[in-house]
Amino acid sequence: MFRHAFSAPPPEGDQVVYLVFHGVDYYADVWLNGSYLGHHEGYFQPFHFRLGEELGQSNVLIVRVDCPKEEPGKEWPNRKQLIKGVFSHHDCRPGGWNLEHGQEGPTGGIWNRVELMYVPQAHVLWLRLHPASVSERESLVVAQASVHSPKRQYAEVDLTIWPLSDRQQVLSQGQKLFLQPGENRLHLLLPVSSPRLWWTWDHGLSELYVARLVLRTEDGSYDHLEERFGIRELRITEDGEWRLNGRPIFVRGTNIIPTQWLGHYRPEDIVRDVQLLREANVNAVRVHAHVNRPELYDALDGAGILVWQDFAMIWGYEDSPDVARRATAQIKDMVHLLYNHPSVVVWCCLNEPFPQNRRVLGPILADAVSREDPSRHVEEVSDFNSHPYPGWYYGSYREFSGLPGAPMPTEFGAQALPCLETMTEMMPREDLWPPNWERWAYHNFQYLETFHIAHLPMPHSLDEFIAESQDYQAQLLKFAIQHYRLNKGKIKGLFQFMFMDPWPAITWSVVDYRRKPKKGYHVLAQCYQPVLPIIALEREIASPGRLLIFRVAVVNDLPQEFPDAQVKVWVTDPKGQETVLDTFRLTLPADSVVAAHRPPFPKGTCMWRIPWEAEPGSYSIHVEVSDSQGRGLGRNWQELKVVALPLPRSWHPIF
């Protein structure tokens, strides 16, 4: 129960007052000065009450919030009724799947601001904008608005838009209309010549516009509302290719669950997280099975990062008309809340749904979203067909060479322990080492997968365990991502799972809860370079005297060609000494994969005879690609272990 006493100025003239809640989790009942205002269900969407005589100069607001646990074994986890996604059930939250502990660390309460909003009797309720017929020559901005009027009356509306970076280029469209009492829906069209298109950061500038809708009524009332939006169009072709403003774009994505508690996610945290994403060369995120704070989407708009937006439903729910009704209302709220964000390009209704939910609930939600927003792509489900986990839940990570999840894997990865400092903050020393595996499981560690599928050796120390687990995750990610990117065309993009930890946990993340990068983060940043040279070794172990044949290819995700680009290949021995193996030039077309080669070697291959006198140890084969002016475009490396083989005494090399 929340109680807050406050004073409020009286409305001026014919003003209307709304009490607005921007985020309450999960059930809310509201009283003002003893008068019951109403009930709301949900955790992410704003809601409001129109106030009348209930509001005085001195006031007492009471909000009863209930975020109940669901009955373990009956409702939770397979027949859930609360629509909270990862905030009520996930293997990256406190307790994971454990029936006793899996609902601990609850998220209920008032997590966002509460405010009074004073508006005229005739006022703008909301404004939604989306671009149509997008091209660099001209685009059409389609505006939908809702206007409340207390009576029948004539009015004028003016829609004005301008680039956020240039207030001088103003375009406007006016319209006269006759308002009916209550809510009135408006539709306006505004052509924009030579629009400043919104692009991902690697394809251009992420230009934003401001739209301002002004309402003037015949009795002199005035109201306005401003929204930020972008002019862009994303289409997904039948074969799964993403086209942004008509241009193919390769998706280098990751899954994000930035926090377990939205009320703790501060503006500076969002800035830090988006910077980490950019520095990792990520151009798309999947907001995994939840809806986050609007400020996060604002930051992604500005950073030029695409958003695949999941609805807050994961795994199993009660198969009933009531759950379907409530889910339909809330998924429409999600669309309305995020409608104006140009970064949001895909809606996804269900994550890995149980069969009964997929058959019934999936089509219902997809239809509701398509009706609410015909301008965006809708995925009914994201499921195991696009969630390959070789090397973690089954098999070997070398199975990624078969491109599982094609054409767009939306989850893949492996767990890795955080750094020692974060681990010591996570649990008491007596549970940390020797490991209390039950306590580790509460923090999401997966024992079976670590030791019996990934085949990590049982560690002798915590430092050793951290290093080995981070090495394994890094190896898996590098192998998987490089194979996916080498097969650009068959693969249209990818979303690694996952980027950061939402609480002090041991998960698939490459950045821990304290935002300290793991080794996998640096691999992700390297393998997500827009221009990526790749060395493909058939094996990572060789012996002195062996003729090593390997493939060198360059992936270019950028929209520009690089003629006469230079490729340099060299090897570094255990002492740090470098030996140049080859240099050659090639033309790197836009949006391409080019096999680098130099005659007379077969196309796409390079060769290196490991010297007989080479010392055993860890060698690195490096590759760098530069443009015709010598400016670096991308670089990469591949580790090679040289091991000595015992030779018969009578055997001697002859060449």
C-alpha cells in the first residue's frame, strides 16, 4: 500500500486534470481523498484517471499494488496468468526454474513517475506517426491522432514536423474539422521532399524528426502535443532478408535484458549500456521477452540500433479465454507505447511458447498486433527453430558450421562466469569456493551443460574456472559468428544470446551485472566489425614442418565498395616476433563476402610452411584489411597451437 499526501493547484478556467501513472507492477487500485478511481493490470504501460471533484488543494493518494506469486506446480511455471515475461519466469532471474525459489526477487511496485496533467477541455490525447512510401526523394508521413472534445464544435489542427537537428526546415499541414463529444480519431498526411532518413549507425545517420500537433477550437481553446519519430522503412523479404529504406542490411544483433528491476534502471545506466552495444559493433537488439523503459528506446533511436521487440510472454500460460483477452489488450498497449520509435522494426508475440499457446494464443496476438500496426513486421513466435545451442545444450559448437537456425538465428551462445571481483560480490565466500552448487544454481549456473556438454574440466581454483569458462564462451562465439558471417546470403543476420546480466548471475552474457566485460565481449566486438577479415583454419593444432593451408575471406556489411583494398596476413610466434606471410589487393564490393587470394594459390586460400625449427607454443595468424589509402577497415586473428611430434631417430627432414 502506497500513501502520498500532496497539494495541487486548482484547474484554471475549463482545464481538465488527469492523474497519470507511468509504470506500476502489476495490479493497481487507486483512491484519491477516499474516492475510488479504478483498477489497472500490467507492468509496463502508462495509465490515467480523469479527475473531477475528487481533487482538492490538499490531497491524499492511496495506491494498493499487488504483484502476487503464482502457485508453484499449478500455475507457475507452465500455466502462468501474470503477463510479465522475464520478470516472473526466466532462467536469468533469481532462482531460475526452481519451484521453491524461482519467483524470488519480485518486481512489484510503482517503478516510474506519477504526475498530474492539466489540459484544456478539448485536448490531444495521443499522436502516432509512421512513414510510408519511403525514398530519398520523397516520403509520406502518416499521422494518427486522438482528440477529446467536450461538445460538438468546429476546430482546426496543424501538424508541423522538422528535423531534430535543424529547426529551420519546418513542414506543416492544416485541417479543419468538426468534433463530436468524446474521442475523435484524426488522420493526416504530410509529404516530405528529400527526407533525412533514419539509418542504423553503420549505414548512415540516425536522423530524427519532431512532430507537433496543435489543436484550436472555435471557442479559443488551445492544446498541443509533441512526439519524436524517424523516417524509415524496414521490410523483410520472403527469404528473410532485412531491407532498410530499400537497402539490404545484415543484422549483427544480441539479446538484451538490461535489468531485473525497472525502477533501478537510471538514465546514466542506459547511456552506459548503449555505449557498450555500440562499442561491440552491434546494430540490432532483441529486447528479450519484456518491455523496457521508454528512455531505453529513445537512446536506441539516437544510437541507430534496430529493435526486435518481444512481448512479455515466455514459455507456458494458462490456455483460457481470459488470459487471451488480457494478453491481447496488453500487447496492443505495447504497440501504442512504442509506436513512434524508429528503432522498433519487428514485433514478436511469444518466445518459445508451449504447444497449446502456439496454436491458440499466437495467432490471436499476431492478428491484434497487425491490426494495431500494419506498418511493421510481425513474428508470431520466436522458437527453437531459430534458437540453436550446439556446444551448450547438445553436441559440439563445431555444429555451427552447418548454419543451424538459418536464415536468422535469434539465440545462440554459452554461459561464462563473471570476473573474480563480481563473483565475490555475488555470494558469500563459503558458497563461492569450494562451490556450493545449489547456491550457484540459484544464480543461474548450469552444472550439467558446463561439465557434461561443454566438457569443461573440473576446476582446481576459482581463477582457473573463470578463465576456462570465459575461454570456452569466446571460442564458441567466434566459431559460430564467423561461420554465420562467411555464409552471408544464406544467413541474413543473427542475434547472440545474451549481452548483459539483469542481476548478479552466471549466464550467457558477455557483460556481467557490474558491466565488466568478459572475454566473449571482446570477441563479439571483433566478430561484429562491419568489415571483417576471417581466417578459417581446418584445425587449430599443427606441428613443425607442416604445410598449413587456410582460407582468408573478407566480409563487408557496409553499403560502399572498397576498390583496391589491401590485405595483409602475418603470424606472431610465442615470443611476439612477426613474420609476414603475404600481402595482396582486392576489390571489396558493397554488402559482400570476398575470398582473398593470390595466384597461384587456389582461390580463397593462403599457405604457410611452419618452420622445422618453430618452437612449440601458441601462435597467432593475423589478417588486416585496409582501403586504397591505407586506412584500416578491419582486423582479426586466429590462434594456432604448434606442438612437437616425437620423431624416429633415423628420420630426418629433407626439405
